[in-house]
Amino acid sequence: MRNIYGLCIAILVLCVACSPQSPKEIQEKERQEQVLAERKRVSKLMLSYIELVGDRYVLTLTEKEAKALGVSSELYYEALSDIDKANAMVRELQSDPNVVLELGDPQESIQADEENATELQTKEH
């Protein structure tokens, strides 16, 4: 008899696990995907406005300019916060005598990526 109950519970668990998502769950998943896509778009866009000045990363885009490019204030200030955290980490690593730190310039990285993309396109044609 216990085996029957165990089998029934196992079948019930499988049915619940295989049941379709509720409309609310589907909406939440779609919302999360939209937020992620927007963050990715903003990250790519704002990378063009991050420069290495000395040993600090600086965002050269004002909030007003960011809004004109379709970046919300919330994401703009998140980017500023992320840059501040990166700069704090750089300072911390620089104070460690056992660490050799070479900072990458985002603008040089963007330029190199564009050159590589151009080379690939040239080779394909």
C-alpha cells in the first residue's frame, strides 16, 4: 500500500513540475528578459563613453546626454556606481606590492574590436 502512495506522490510531483507556467510567471520571465536586454544595450552604448584617465576610469557622459540616448537615470547611476567600484578595486590592487596591474583602456579595446570585425568582413568577401 505504501508503494502505491509513493507512486501517486511521484506522479503528482512530475505532473506539477511539467505543468505549464502561469500567465503571471510567463509575464515575469518576459519582464526579466526585457530588463536584461535593456541592460545589455545600455552597457554596450555606455562603454563608448568610459575612458581611462591616469589610473581611473571615468564616464564622460552626462545624465542629460544619457537620457537623450535613451538611458534611464536608474541605469546611468548604476553605471556610475559600477565605475566607482572598479576604481576602488584598482586602488586596492595598486596598494598590494605583490600585484602587477595593467589597466586596459576601453576606447582602445573598442577600436581593436572594430578593426577585427572589419578584417573578418574583408576576408569573408
